[in-house]
Amino acid sequence: MTYDINQINDLIKNRRSTFPKQFDPAATVDEAIVRQVLENATWAPSHGNLQPWKFVVFSGEGRQKLAQFQAELYKTASGDNFKQATYDGLLANPLKASHVIALCLKRDPNKKFPEIEEVSAVACAVQNMYLTVTAYGVGGYWTTGGVTYREAAKEFFGLGEDDKLMGFFYIGAIAVASPAKDRAPLEDKIEWVRA
Ligand SMILES: Cc1cc2nc3c(=O)[nH]c(=O)nc-3n(C[C@H](O)[C@H](O)[C@H](O)COP(=O)(O)O)c2cc1C
């Protein structure tokens, strides 16, 4: 099977993060699209084909549950560092999106491979999600903000001690498209060893 490499190159290059403030908050992305995004996520590589990902999808009223949970956890956990603007953002952002997907890593109980390899596999899955929303003309972005790294958040997402919350993938209809972005010159990132 062959593919149109020019289209694939364009898809990869034109994939952009679209942030919640750029979504149309009144629009719902078709669940069939979200399912395909998740289906493509599961075709990511993973060492030993362990498939260490799990996705918790918040949509409709479910977004409110996430919003309340993350804002309240932030309030109780932030102590003297509490900022009202952060609290307000945590409460408001999920509702700007159509779907918010918690990106979870379920650690192999046998710990057959180093954790970094399972983290890498989930990251590959997220790139598939990014590319799929781009192909559909839908917005999305990966955030590791909010309660991502708080141990106390794990239970809400059905995660155990050894599991990890790796952030959230926000999906929404694009109201304001992201501008083009630059990358460092390729040659800055390569060292060739030819002989
Ligand atoms: C692991 C990871 C975590 C990220 N977390 C955040 C975040 O918390 N907040 C944010 O605004 N963007 C976040 N991003 C998105 C980046 O800001 C974005 O990928 C970067 O600016 C490059 O833009 P592009 O995705 O449009 O190419 C994250 C991206 C990755 C890969």
C-alpha cells in the first residue's frame, strides 16, 4: 500500500495546537470523529505491544465534573500558592472544549520495561490524536497543566499508585485558527555519522 507522501508531509507540518480560547464553545465535535481519534491513538507503537494507555473521555455534562474536580483539587492542594485566575481557568477551560480526554498510563504490573518506554508509547498515541484531529479540521491540544502531576488526582481517573496521569487532550471546533509556527533548522538537530 502506498500513501500520498506530500499530503502526509503537509499533515505533519501543518498540525498545530489549538488552545481552548480558540474553540467555538457552542460547537460539539461529532462523537464518531472522537472515536476515530481514539482508535488511531491505539495504533501507536509500544514496546512488547503492551498498549499502556487508557483514555477517560469527558463530554457534555461530564466536562463539568472534570472542571469541578480539578478546580477544587487545585484549591485544596495549592495552599499559599492559590491563584484565583488559575482556579477560574480550571473551572472554565473544559467547558470551552467539546471533549476533554484524560491521557492515562496504566503501568504494566510486571514492569517488564522501564517506565520511560510506557510514557513514550502514550506520547506516540497522543501524536496520533493530534494528527487525526488535524486531518478532520478539528482543533486539539495536549496540556500537562492543572492537576496533571498531583498524586491526589489519580483516583478520579481510576489510576493506581504506579500509573500516571499524563495530561489532557482537549478537542474542539476551531473558531480561531492557530498561526503557522517555526521550527529550528533541521541541520541544528542532526549529527550525521557517515563513515
Ligand atoms: C507533553 C506536552 C505538554 C504540553 N503542555 C502544554 C500546556 O500545559 N500548556 C500549553 O499551552 N501547551 C502545552 N503543550 C502544547 C505546546 O505548547 C505546543 O505543542 C508547542 O507550543 C508547539 O506548538 P504546536 O503544537 O502548534 O506545533 C504541550 C505539548 C506537549 C507535547
